[in-house]
Amino acid sequence: MADVSGPATPMNPPPVPLRRKMIAGGCTLMLLPVVPRLAQAATIVAVRTWPADEYTRVTLEMDTELKAEHFTLDSPHRLVVDIEGIQLSAAINDLVAKIKPNDPYISTVRVGQNRPNVVRLVFDLKQDIAPQVFTLKPIGEYKYRLVLDLYPKVAQDPLMALLKDAENDPLAGVLESLAQNSPSEAPIPSVEGQKLPPVARKPDDAPATPPRTAPSRPNRPILIALDPGHGGEDPGAIGKRGTREKDVVLQIAQRLKKMIDAQPNMRAYLTRDRDYFVPLNVRVQKARRVQADLFISIHADAWIKPSARGSSVWALSQHGATSSAARWLAKKENDADLIGGVNLSAHNAQVAKVLLDLSTGAQINDSIRVGTQVLNEIGKINKLHKNRIERAGFAVLKAPDIPSILVETAFISNPQEERLLRTSAHQERIANAVLSGVQDYFSAHPALARRA
Ligand SMILES: [Zn+2]
């Protein structure tokens, strides 16, 4: 067990209550058998970590809801979390080994029994953070979860991530001018306690105040936001052979991004580029922030009967779903936030409200156009589940100003399609079909790509 006393005094509890508690504890131990006391202690079922540039998440899953208190310390930066009602155990000690050397936020963690019945976690940090600590009630396969989200003190701007990705790109200059004209109505996704990054620096010869008229973007590439569904705590659907939706859809999105980036006039942006969870409305906010011309959410379907198969393409419906199966599917996909885990108290309620029900008829019409083209192309490489685009109230399709579709690439619950989804050849075929559909759409509607 690591030493948890640490270098700073605030990490040690005040001496008087500690002594009193120790005495009380000692008496208890002398008077009562040990067994009932141990039986009362909560059990840690699992410990998981999800490191990512955007934020690192640590999840402690347990059989009871536990109270946790946290505070941060400076020089050096630390996050201290006291969990009440548990004893040290092998499961919680596992956390030490689960911190990866490349974690952007955590360098090490120390675990110790701070007081009787209180376990203290001390995270030694690589940078200052804006932590979010919250609990989640049991859902799906999960029991109670205590979630520690370590966000950077200054929120990451998706536009800057896009520019960094495009460093050696001949179109970098065009993308940069986009950053300088970024609209104020698409705020940078951030959580409570985070500062917003400083405004992008203008080149020296730029006018002091750029005109706030609708930006004309003559040489701007068509920017496509690719949204691999699920991630992190949310595995999505799981096939018979254990294939996880979150993994195959990320692989397909990465293949598609490569294909799009190889086009002279197109670039792709991923709403997540590794295995961590992104809340549904953050995915939408990211796409708006980078001023995407199109939003494509990539998923794999599942049904109780293993015989269900085929691809489908979805657009938003504001007024009910096209079938009861459609309603069921939208609910399942929208549950991602519950399973992935969102801190509802801190979760940008005002942004969610702005997005809600703002979607316009024009957005939906364009979504149906592009979705139909994509469906046509996918129909050449896979059986279609339905011959026409379907509609339901998917939360992730609610960007009011970006045509948005959701592609259910295949049924992961169908053994044959699960096998296909795992192969690079089939992943390439799907990515290629989506790209062809997108190209068909933009060549038929060139004006749409240039609409400010
Ligand atoms: Zn899904």
C-alpha cells in the first residue's frame, strides 16, 4: 500500500477528531465481533480508467451508493478523494496499476485507509484540473458508480484540435481562417469550473475587428464530422463473439476519416478518436464548433433475434418515429448518456436547451437527401434492413444547422454480420460506400456545402 500522508498537511486529517475516531473505533472493535462490521462495508466491484486528451475518467463500481468528498491541492497539483463506507481491498488497490504512463492528467495515484471506514485516493496530477465527481445509479450491466472526471482547467477547443490535426495539411491555412471567423453561437463545449481558452490569435496583418457578416468560404474544404457512437463506459451493443459496437464503429470512422482526408476538397473531424465517452450533446456541440457541413454518426444495430440483419440510415424526426422499432432504436441510442455516465448537475443545461427542438425543416430535408444517397451506396455492399431512410428522435442528430444522419452499419447481433464487422475488408467497404454517398450528395447539391 502506498504512503498517503503526502507532502502537504491538508492531506492529513485534523489530529483531534482522528484520535477520537480511532479511540471510538478501538472500543467498537473490542466490544463487537469484527464480522458484522466487515459485512456492512461496501464492496468495490470494478475499477476502470479512461484516459483521453479531452478528459480522463476514473470509475469505481460498487454494490452500494457511497458518499465521496473531494478537494484539490496546488504545488504540486493533486486531487484528493475521500470515499466513505469502504475498506481497502485488492480491487481498489488495482487502481494504482491502472494509471497508464501516457495519461494526460494523472501521473500516479496513492490509495490508503485514511480513517476507519474512509479510503483516501490521492491523484498526483500532470496539470491543473477542473474535476467533476458524481455518482450514478445502477443501469444496464452496471451497479452503483462513483465517477471522477478530470477535465483540464481550460476547456479544449475542438477547432484547435482540428488545426493541430491539420498541421502539415495544404488546407491548414483555410482551416485557420475558419478558426478566426468561428461563430459565437457555437460555444466551446465545457463543464462547470472550466475556463474558456483565449481567443485564437489573429495574424499581424488582419484587421482588428473581423467583419461579422456571414463568412464566405470559397476555398474551404467540405468539413465532415464523423461521430463514432458510444465509447468508454458505454460499449454499445455487444455481439455473440464479444465484439463491442464502440470498437468497430471507431475503426470504421477512422478508416472513413483517412479516405475523406485524401480527397482534395474534403476533411473529416472525429468527435472521439479513442475509447472514451463523449455525451451526446457534446458530440453535437463539437460538430457545430468546427462548422461541419455534415454530421455522420456511426453505429451497429442489435436485435433480440439473431436473424435480424442489414444496414439502415436514419434522420431526425421531430414528431415521433416512423415505426415502433424505430422508436425503440432511438431510445436505445439515446440511453448512451445514462450508460456512458453524464454529470447531470454540471452538464451545460443551457446548451442542451438551446439545441433541443431547434432543428429546422431544412436541416431534416438535407439530412434525408444525403441519407438517401448513403443508403443507395451501402445497398451495393450489404443487404438493407429497410429500403428507405428511416426517422426517429435521435439526440445526436439535433444540430439545428448541420444535415445529420445516423448509419447503422450492420447488426452486430447477427453472427454473420458480426463476423463481417470485425474484418478490415468489410470496414473499408462500408467506409467507401458512405464516402461515395456523401460525394453523390455534394455533387448534386453543391450550393449546400457552401451555405454559410
Ligand atoms: Zn449505437
